[in-house]
Amino acid sequence: MAAFSSMHCPPPYSSSINGGKNRSFIFSASPRFSVPAKAKVFVQSPGNSHQNAVLMQDGAVAAKVSPVEKETPIEKLKGDLLSVTSSKEWDEETGFDINENESTVSIMVVGASGDLAKKKIFPALFALYYEGCLPKHFTIYGYARSKMTDAELRNMVSKTLTCRIDKRENCGEKMDEFLKRCFYHSGQYDSEENFAQLDKKLKEHEGGRVSNRLFYLSIPPNIFINAVKCASMSASSGNGWTRVIVEKPFGRDSESSAALTKALKQYLNEDQIFRIDHYLGKELVENLSVLRFSNLIFEPLWSRQFIRNVQLIFSEDFGTEGRGGYFDHYGIIRDIMQNHLLQILALFAMETPVSLDAEDIRNEKVKVLRSMRPLQLEDVVIGQYKSHTKGGVTYPAYTDDKTVPKDSLTPTFAAAALFIDNARWDGVPFLMKAGKALHNKRAEIRVQFRHVPGNLYNRKFGTDLDQATNELVIRVQPDEAIYLKINNKVPGLGMRLDRSNLNLHYAARYSKEIPDAYERLLLDAIEGERRLFIRSDELDAAWSLFTPVLAELEEKKIIPEYYPYGSRGPVGAHYLAARYNVRWGDLGVEQSA
Amino acid sequence: MAAPITPCSSPSSSSSLAFPSEFNLCKPRNCCFSNWVSHVCPRIRTRTHFQIKTSNGHPLNAVSMQGGMDGSPLAKGINPEKEEDFFIDISDGEEAHSTLSITVVGASGDLAKKKIFPALFALYYEDWLPENFVIFGYARTKLTDEELRNMISRTLTCRIDKRANCEDKMEQFLKRCFYHSGEYSSEEHFAELDNKLKEKEAGKRSNRLFYLSIPPNIFVDVVRCASRKASSAKGWTRVIVEKPFGRDSESSAELTRCLKKYLTEEQIFRIDHYLGKELVENLSVLRFSNLVFEPLWSRNYIRNVQFIFSEDFGTEGRGGYFDNYGIIRDIMQNHLLQILALFAMETPVSLDAEDIRNEKVKVLRSMKPLELEDVIIGQYKGHNKGGRTYPGYTDDSTVPSNSITPTFAAAALFINNARWDGVPFLMKAGKALHRKRAEIRVQFRHVPGNLYKRNFGTDLDKATNELVLRVQPDEAIYLKINNKVPGLGMRLDRSDLNLLYRARYPREIPDAYERLLLDAIAGERRLFIRSDELDAAWSLFTPLLKELEAKKISPELYPYGSRGPVGAHYLAAKYNVRWGDLGGDDD
């Protein structure tokens, strides 16, 4: 697996052939991140109730010894993982090239007519195809209930395909070629029969080669299990791997999530399940570990000794806009905080992993989550946007959305203070803030450093330098950037200090378009790279932090603080921050800078 | 051959008669910045003006200086002025009763025309000079006031962003400029100057600043004459001197001894104009007002530090002075070493001049004197490029044709203290190189147990973090970090976290001389070199300089406009260092 992807994608070994000028630096994801067999073995517990985090981690360690015979014969054959486990991975993988020509990948987008499929999945697949990241033999199948011909699907898909700005040549041609590989199969999500028909069609395309199959479930959560059951029973690959990508929501609390995991595991092994959190595929989230672990200058500062607080901020500048039905059932805490922001937090705060292997990284993330205190009600502020008229335009309130109940208390904004009770982070507030219908669209990580002890410049100057502490900002979107706010002397006579930025603005430095998170994640799933996917025990640990407060919020029917559409959100967030001696970095006087 | 310093046979005068160096001074008229601002004056704590009236004229060494600071009853007793009320006392009303006279001795020289008068004008324009001030040019040439004004006016410019009233302001400024012609060694002529000054001062409390823009061999004469005949009677008198301060420990000590016959330590303002550069000033701000740098500022994290100075031209017919000194004395022993001391010093007790200079002296005194094997010297030779011929150093008609004076030098220095033990501090300075540049480069260690190293082809040890402070041109601060190249897969590269001054601060950055003149007027000594610092600096370089000259070490020749002798690379390699400015990814 790894082998073929590295062949097609920016290739690690064939630099001269490709002639790319920086190629010597390049490695596609897989060869570096060998996925050891342990990853799959410890989850081989079908029928078990969901495993808790402790077992998982122990399992992971013990699993090294676990024999491979536990694996399904299917996987044994062309074990994507087996090959990679070898310590002599590179040599062996190159050897795979021969087999690679014989194997195929079929990607089934289940729920092909849905919004996500149209907007994200097909375009991401096309981008991968364009960049040469897909294997030679691949087929894409749309699956949904609507009756459609292949041509109709292609027509639908083609409307959302675009080429990268810097790669326009042959775009039309490439699109045609890509669309020729796209097919459609209409069926019910709970019909094994229909999936069996799909299986037949797939076999036709696979033409007897080793076949690998990736199912992307882009469907509502209530039919997850049915689709998984049918796919696994009737459309699993006979001689290659079968993987399933699922998207949030993964339940709505600890119990429902555990039930979902348990149900999935009736039909799939842990290592067949790829739980996507697309924030983990964002460029700057990926870069977080690089920054920390490949630079000397950050890691010494990365603890309670120097960091005063960390802020994880997400905002959207629009509301539910008529699509509040799904959202109302979940609310912003489940939709953004419990998954996206918490995942980033775990990556940010984890200890140095033993290696960059998926299991090592996920082990460290789980440790962070398990060191955290469950969130308390008093450490949460919730809000809901109300209508607002500005410049003659009236923006609707959340409850004006027809798909939302009039008396809904669902939060569209939340701020929370979390704590990690370990040696590194004891006492450091990790603040999260997420909201819809705010004044800007933004996702960023802000690290505020402590004040300078015994600051020489404090005494003599009017300003309180304690408020002008250093701050590291990683802006995930839009306009990816990293900057470090420092105190600096204003050039000129006299001594005037101000805060300026040491700056890395991606648009200025890197002219290439940054790939969408879905491209990276799809590629990783094809390659079997699990680093950016959520393991069951991580999911459990994440839910156990949020479930009590979510239950309490709902039980006590806590009324959200209302804030005008397009505003900066409820002021309650400031008071929450003030309680922990924090000041939101994004709402300062020097706006956003 | 030693610089001809007139031996100071002190004629009769009781050397304990030092000038009353009282403070009184510049509250710039418009101290009107808001809270973030605090300009020079309020920073100055008058702790700087206790007087050490050394009657014996011996230079004070570091130990006694530092001891004197804290314990000496002298420090407390002598000067009646109090710290706290100092500035409050100088109300605008009082300022009206005092005047400032600035005498530029050597007014017709190059430095005066190019730097001193323009700097004074800039200060005037920006309202930093006190209300009552006069400027006197003093030189041997016969000139009228009008002629002086005419000469000066050609070099005055207004800041780009402040062109309004420029002409008016120039006129007004020139009206305050006068000229007095006289010999540098004539007490009589200085007495005449004194008369003229008194006229202008009109009975007000008078402060006098002498700027000696003259060759070193007449320093002492001028100081003698000025101090005897043209000192202020009831204000302070200060003297600014420029390098060279001798050419080795002995001559420097002799110069200091002679100056101290006529001046107290605190009347002497030894200028090192590199200390007035914006980014050198900012060095302490960066270190001490940011949390993120100080934890990294030691041998634990810093692998080496590089101080780099290069000019893209040679002596160009003015090698006479240079040939007697060479690049080590001209750049390294003063400018680069001063920056090194600022860079490496411990946190001072306060930002007071004495506290900072105490720390700098400690660094210098913790250093090993430079060894011959840790130095590379070079001299540029003629070079043909693109049809043009660039002359060799010895082609300069003012330079002896067999000169072995170095025009390039690289050196490795070490500070034997707890913070810096084993960290190489590399210096490099040269003329006629491929570009003009002054910068500080801090190379950090590699990441211990780097997770990314194993998996990537590149040697990440070569891609360590680096902090660069570019002093000139194009002032900038940037921090090289390893970063993931956006895109699928995992590719790392070095990119910069960056602060380019031009982009962030559109205002023109003032010339170093402006800052230093202002500080001298304000009595702020932070950026001037104390005698004990000077001694310590010389004692690091003197043995080496003597050895170079005694052994007549030939410099490695390098072509005009090149990157300098390759020997510099081997010197760096010896200490496992790679010059940051000559890497593959240029700067």
C-alpha cells in the first residue's frame, strides 16, 4: 500500500525521475509512518464491550507480541500493514511495485448525492488524482438511494471539480479521465442485497486483481451501522483490505458513542475504522508537531513554567442558515469543541511520542485526555445568537431558522476552561471558544506566555508589560500563518517599546495552494496511515470529559446568553476568562494582528 | 608604531581640580509621547553622576569601579543632587536659565560634515535640543560664521517623513551655528572661544559639550586647552572622544591617564557608534522584555554566536589612518566586542549606565585573551570583474606597498563563565567584500532526540534554529525555524519568523550619532565606554596584535569583492561552526 502511494504521489525514491527540485526532502506519508501490526491486534475483540482507555494502551504495548494469526485471512494476504511492519521497510516496499500494478483500490462514497460528498469528497479525490497520488488502478463508486445513471453522477460531480490555481494545464483532460473512473450504484443503505450488487460491479472493475476497498460513509449517523453491516457482509474485499471512513457525529455522549463503537466493531476491526476529524488534516495542525519537535526553541518553553494559558478559538461568520435541523440536536459543544478543538488541544499538549508512528502519537494524545478534569458547569459559558439589523440588513436569529424549534436552548456559542492535571500543565488554563454567527471566520491557537520575571523594563515605563507578554499564534484558517508577538524597541530616539510580530505568513512564503484537509485524510486512509484518525479509546476519553457537563446543561435547561448575529459573542466569555486571569487574545485592543 | 600620543606632562595644574560636572539638562521640550513612550531623559538616574575625583589620574579598573559603585561613601556624598527630584527640578522655567553649547572641535573634517552636524540638526528638528543652545565649530582653517554655515548646509537633510518646514528649520538651525578658528594646542585660542561662548550664554547657567573630531595625536592637547580655558564655570563640561583609543593596552592606558589629568571619568564620553545602532539598542530589549528568549540564552541552547561585519569597498585612497591600525583594531576590538559584551552579559540590576557597564566588564574580564591560532587575517588584492579592475589594498597610494595590515579578520573567542563555557563566539570583519552587512547570528543547538530526524533524508543538525539580528542595512530580526512545507506528504524546510523593520516601521531610523549625541547631552552613559571596559577590551586583543606584528604574519590575500579568505571557514570548522552568512540558503 504504502509502496504504491509513494510511487504515484510525490515520490520519495524517484527524485531524479521526477526532477522536482526539492524532492530530496520529500517523503509521502507512509514510509515514514510504518504502522506496526500492534495497531491492529489489540483491537481484535469483537463482541467485547467497548474497551476503555487503559486497556487500549496496555493492549497496544502488549500487542507487539501478539501473533498475527488473529488477523482475518483477507488482510493476511496482502497485508498492507504487514509489509510495513518490517524494519527494512523501504527495501521491501520498493519490492511491492510489482504487486502494485496488480492491485486496485475502489472508493465507495456512500451518500454520494449529499452535500459533503459533492463539496469535499469528490473534489478531494480529483485533486489526489491530479497530483498523481491515487494508484494506477482505481475506481470510484457513488452509492445512494436516488436513481441516477453513471452519466448523471459524472455530471453532478463535474460541477464541483476545480483544478489548483497553479496547475491549470490539462485540467479539462484530467477531469474527463477522472470522471470516466466514476460510477454510480443506486441502493438502500440497509439492503445487503443492494450491496451485494455493488460488490459484483466492483469485482468487474477489479478484474481479478488484488482489491482494496475504501468506504466513505457520508450519511446520517442513524444509518451508519446498517451501512457498515451491509458493506462488511456483502461488499468486503475478498483478497485485499476493506476500510471504512466515518465522520462525526460519533454519538452524542459517552453512552451513545460507546454503543456506536460497539456496533461498528461487530462488523469491523479497530484498524478498519477510520474516524475522520478533518481539523486534524489542516495544514497548520499538522505543522504543530513539526514546530514543537523539530525546533529547539519551542520545546523548552512548552510547559507551565513559561506558558500562562493556551487558547483554542473557532469562529464562523454565519449561522445555520436553514440547515439547523442536524445542528440543533447536537449544539456547538458537540459539533466543534468535543472533537476538533479537543483534538488540537491533545496534540498541542502531549508529551513527546516515542516515534511519529500513529500508535505512539495516539497513545500520547490519550494520556493528555485522561489527565484532564471533566469539564465543570461553572467553567462553561454558552450562548445563542439572536437576530440583528445592521446597515439595513436583518440577520436572523438561530430560532428564526425554520429547521430549529422555536424554544431551542441549543448553544451556538460556547467557551470553556479546561485543565490538564499533569506535571507539565498543572494549573495552566486551556481555554476554548467556538461559535457561529460571529464577526469573523477564524480558527487559531494562541499561546500566551508568562510575564518576564523581574522585567527590567517594567519599572521604568508607563505601560504594564505584564499585559504585553509574548504570544505565539498559529492561525489555522483563513490565511494560514504563524507569528510570535515580541516586545521590541520602536526605532527612534528615546526608548519606546511596542509589540511587533515575528511572522510567517504562508501566502507570502509558500505560493502553492494548500491542499484541503480531506485530501490528506483520504490519502492517509488509502495508505493505512492512522495518525490523523481517532482511535476508539481517544473517542471515549474525549466524551468522558464532556458528557457530564452536557447532561447537566440539558437537564437544568441552562439558558444560553444571547448575542447579536455578527457580534463578538456573549460577554460571559470574558468573565470566564477573567476568572482564570486570562484575556482572550483575539479580542484585544490590537485586533487580531 | 605607536600612535603618537603627546605625553602629557601635566603643567602645574592640580589635577584634582576636576570640573564640577553637574547635571542639568535636557528635558526635551516636547516630552509628549503617551504612556508607552518614555524617552531618554526620564530613564537617566543621576546615579551616574556621582564623581570619582581621582586625583592621581590612574584609570580606574573594573574592580574598583564596581566596588566604588556600591560601597564608596564618595558616591553618595559628593554630589548633592538627588536622584528622584532631579528631573522634576528642571522645570521649563529653569531651562530658560540654562544654555547648552556644543563645540565641534575639528569642524572642517569629514566626520563633522557627514555625521555630527547632520545629527545635531536632526535632533534640533525633532525638538530634542534644549531651548537655548549654540553650536560652535572650531578648527585651524580660517572661516567666517557664514562660511561655516554654508559648508554645513550642504550636508543637512530632513527626514523623509518630515519635510514640512524643512527650509525654515534649517535657517533657524544655521543661525545658531558659529565658528571660531584656532590652534588645537593653544590655550589662548580656547580662551577666546570661552569669551565668545560666554557672550552667547549671557549669564545663564551654561553646559558645554566638546566633540573631538580630530586625530588622536592631538586629543590630549585639545582636552588640556579646553578644560583649562573653556570649561563651564557653573554647569557641566563633557567631552566626546572617538576611536582610536590607543592601539594597545599601554597606549590606551596612557591616553586614559592623560585625559584623566584634565577630566574626571564621568566627563569623558567615549563613543562607539555601533552601540547607537537601532538593533544593538534593541538587543537588550529583546532579551530582557520577552520571556521567550532569555531561557534560551545560554550554553544549554546556544551552539555558537557570530558577529559579522562587512564592507563592500576598500580604503579607496584613504588608507593612511587605517594602515596604522588594521581591521582588528578598527572594528573587532571595539564595535564587535562591545556588541558581544552586550549580547552575553548577565541581567543587570537595572538599566542604569553603571549597572549595564558593570555587567559588560564582567563579560570582558571572563574572556580568554585571543590566541594566534584562533585568528585568521586577510588582505584584499586587486581583482578584475566585468571589465572593471578593483585595486588591491596595497595599490592604495596612501598605503605602503609592502603593508601586511589586515583588511579582513576572523576570530574565535570564548567566555569562561557559567553561562557561556565552551560556546564559540565568532567574529568576522572585512573590507572590500562582496557586500555590506552587519549582523549578529545566534545558532541554536540541534534538537535532542529529534523525532523528525530519523525519518528524513536531510540532516536536521544542519537545519538548526537560528536567530538573526541584522544591524545594517535593512534592519531586521528573524528566527529561522523548521516548518512543514504545506501540501500532502511531509517535507520540512527552514522558513523565517520575521520582522523586517522597513515593513513594520515606515519611519526613518535615526542615525547612531543622533542617539549618542543626545545621550551625551543628557548625561546618559549607557552607550559610552568606561575606562575599565576599554582596558579589559584591550587586554583581550593586545597580546595577539603584538604577536601578529612581531612575527610579521602575512595575511591571506583575497580578491576585492569576494567573500573573504577561505581560512575563515577552516577556523569556524575547528570549532564545529558554520558561518551563517555564507550558507547555501543565503541569509
